[in-house]
Amino acid sequence: MITELQLHPLCTLFPRIVGAEFEALKADIVANGLRQPIVVHDGMILDGGNRYRACIEAGIEPSTVEFDGGNLVSFVLSANLHRRHLSEGQHAAIVASAQQWESAQSQGRPKKTGNVTGLSTVAERRAVSGASDKTQRMADKVARESPELAKKVAQGEVSLPKAIKQLAPAKAAPVAEPEPEQVEAAEEEFGPSAEEIAFLEATEQADRDAYNNLVEIAAADDKLAEALALVVTQTHEIARLRALVRVVEESRDGKMMTINEQIRTIKSLQRKLEKFERTAA
């Protein structure tokens, strides 16, 4: 009997692959087996949701490994964020949502070196998502005010510009006694104009259409379909290795910081001891 696993909340931020891309992944697993095991944490799938689903549909028992790295968010983002075609708005929404999740998990808990990823500022989130400052700020706003809506943006169900428009009514002044000052205050501090929102929306749709066309063309040709399956598998493996490298680097940095702190403590104690010895003499 195949083990049934649920997706970790961080894993659910990413859209599931469908159509020709998913069929190519499933065909590769049937032909070559599951080359990359499913990464689990607390009994949930942290990385490998698509591979797990492909195994289930193919009737293959998926192999799993327990996550033993440092920061969950860093690992998931490194392993998944750039492995498949996502719009700029989706990238920004995923990073913003991941940061919100991490903040909620860390509330009331002491912060430990290596346990909190560097996503506390807009600049840091932009560096990870690759989005523009304006796009990242828009995504941050949606994630802050409506986590479920941000998740829909991340999964490609709603575009980021449309999500911003959906938030607007909630910020409007009361109808009974309209106050122009309050309405003015409700404007976004980053000031996306209607033209900017429309441009971003059109760009995201064009990128999505172009990618879907490429997948359809590849699926229509057997050799191209085989190449697509190989690319999907290799891309997953590259992303996994990059994620592991980042986790190891964070763990290394955390240990180095701990060692440096210990050295400073030892030197401080040595100075105190020398001072005490001089006083005693």
C-alpha cells in the first residue's frame, strides 16, 4: 500500500505542474524510476509534490528522505522557486507568502542562528524573487492583508494586479460619511498606476502563453517529448542540489558565528582572569 502524504504549507505555495510537463515527468519515472526522493518534514512533503503525485498515478511507491537541513524556507525556495516557468508576480507572491509563514511560525520563539532566513526587508525579498521593487511591494501587501489571496497569486489562479484591485474595496472609507482625507490615505505608498497594473498583467499573461505554447509543441513530437522529460528531471536535480548547497552554507555560517562568539567569550574571560591575578598579586 502506497503511503499517503500531505503537502507541507510551504510546498502548497507552488503551482502543481499539469498537462504535457506532468506527463513527461510521470513517463520518466516509469521508465527510469524515481531518481530524486521526496523530501519530508513532520510527515508532510516539503519538496517533491509533483514527483509524489506522478508516482501515485504510476502505481510506484515513492522513496522519501527526512529533511535534515537548517532553514525550511531557504530550502524550499532554493529547490522550487526557479525550477519552472513562473511570472514575476508569482515569484514575488511566493517569497512574500513564505516570509509571512516564517514570521508566524517564529512568533514567541527565540531566534537562533540559521533558523531565520534573510527575508525581513523588501530588498532581501527582491533578491530572492528576482522581482522589481514595485512588484515585490505589491506582493508583500497582498500577503500581509490576504494570505489566501496571495496563495492564489502564487499558484497562478489570480494575477498580482487583479489581487491588488481586489484589496482596494477593503481599504475604502465608509460610505455613510465619506472623508476625502481617509480615501487619500488608502492609496498605495508605492503608487502603482492603472497603466502600470495593466502592463504587468499583460506581461504576465504573455509569458504564460509563450511557455504553454512551447510545452504543447514539445509534446507533439516524440523526440521533443523525451527531451522535455529529461530537461524536467535534470532541472529538478539541479534545483535540489542548489538548495542543499544553500542549506550547507547557512549551517556553516551559523557554526562559524558560534565559534567566533566562543572565541570572544574566551578572550573576555582571559582578560578578566589576568585582571583578577594582577589584583590578587
